[in-house]
Amino acid sequence: MASELKDKGLELVMIAFRETPELVRRTLKERGYTAQVLLDESGDITGRVYGVFGPPTVYFVDRRGNLVGRLVGARDWESPAARKFVEQLLEMK
């Protein structure tokens, strides 16, 4: 979905925390992920700033950098409901 909606303004950034760079690279390759990845090896910034202490947590940030939503837990991001949700967020001004 991320590649399909990129032209509508969707930008996907993954944050890996409490993992080594080697493990992150290997996992990305194994799963075929191509999104930009930020690494927080200690987990300090991710936990302190964003309140994330376990994956998966998804944050939705608008074009101005404002946090507009947060979901904790696994989701099927390929489902029609998820796609509709993301498209509605992209339509927000």
C-alpha cells in the first residue's frame, strides 16, 4: 500500500529500536521491506519521546509534522479497511 499511495503523499518511515544495525539490515532484507529505517539502538529516544516500549506501534503524522493518530498492535495493512483509513488520513488538510 505504501508504494501505491506515495503519489498521494504517504511517506512510510520505520523505526527500529533496541536492535543492532546488522539485525535490522538482515530483517529488512528477509522481509523485503524497502521503507526508510531510523535506528534507535538503545530505545531511549523512542521510549522517552514517543512512548513506544514494544513493537508494533504506528504513528500517523500529518504534513505539518503534527501527530494525528497512534495505533498499538499488529494490523493487516493490506486490508480494505486499513487502506480506507489511510486514504482518509491523506485527505485531511
